[in-house]
Amino acid sequence: MAVPGEARRSTSKGRRAAERGAAVNPSPLADSFAKALERTPPKSGRPVQAASVEWRYRAPHDAYGRNGYSQVSNDFLSEVLAVLIARHGMSPAQSAVLVFCMGRQREGRLRITHVKIARHLGIERANVTRALGTLEGWHMVQRRTNSLIVVNPLICFKGNGDLQQEVLNQLRLDAAAALREHFADMRDDVAQEALRESFPQFSPPAAPKPRTRQLAFGDNDVEGQAC
């Protein structure tokens, strides 16, 4: 029987440590619960017979491959990407290049040539270049020098939230600096409006109207139509 107000750990590790007589260091959360129970036991009209604190560790994600996983916007996947693909507002090459970049980025960036992307996807390099140009116009990616591609952190990011905010802030500072470099005399209100329309600000591209005919499996569309 537990002493009134005493907090007991329910994990086997804690029990083994207690049996050995070793000092048990509860987690801050469990410790705060235990202290709260000791100070203010429930006033139910009856004496407290026992009190316990239990905590569980969340299981890690189990992801395919060695690259782990990224945080991806559910709204982007369901409301933007899925609709564009279904209505052929995005070509197979564009969707493949975007998904490839989202899967390979780390902290929103990947360094790779158009040729290597083309070889991996099994398409022509020219299609990769055209696809990246369209994706860049949609603010889904941004091309930098030295084969650096930035995936918009608002739609996909591999890293914690603090790091994502650092990357977003830097991208916004870069956009402001580039704007001032090319338009030094621009009024502040106009500049702020322009920044709201620059990368990484994301406004989904308009999707075509729903198609009127059912696409059959194996329907071959011409790649150049959407590039």
C-alpha cells in the first residue's frame, strides 16, 4: 500500500532502480505531478490512499529508407498537388521533379544538377529544366547558383520548427535585399506588397476545371502540353 500523497513510477526501469536502492530521477513532468499531488491532495471527503504518476514515451516513426521523413503540408498535398495532377494542371514531369525535390531536400535544400535529376527519373534533361522553371514560377521551388534548389519550406521541410523558422526568415530577408537592390527607390508600402508576392510566400496556382471525360489507365498525354 502506498503512503498517502506518494507518487509511484509505473515503468519497469523505475521499479528495478527502486529495488536496487538506487536514486530515481523522475522526468520533470512526472516530478511536477508528484509534487502537486503531495501539496494539494484531492478533497473528496476521504483520506487519500494512493497516488501514482505514469508516463509513456512516444514511439519513433518507422519510415522507409535511410532518409527518414519530412514535414509536409497536408493541405498542399490534398488541396493543391492532388488537384493539379488529377486535372492535368501539372504535367507528369513537373509532378515527378517536385516530388523528387521534396523527398531529397534537407532543411529545405538540395544540391543536384538537372542532368542527375533527369537520369534518376528517366526523362530528358530539357523536361527537367522546363519543369523546374514552371515550379519556380509557382513558388514551389527556387533555383539558386551552384546547382542549389530550395524547396519552399511552407510546403515541405526536413527539420524541426525552430530551424524551419530560421530558414523562412532568411529567405524573406534575401527577397527583401534583392528587391531593394533592383528597386532602390520603391516606396515602403509597395515594397511590402511585392514581398508578399515573392518566394517563399505561396499562393497555389489556379487549377483547370474538372475534366469532362474519364481518363483510362495508360492514357498517354503529350508531355510538352503542360510544361
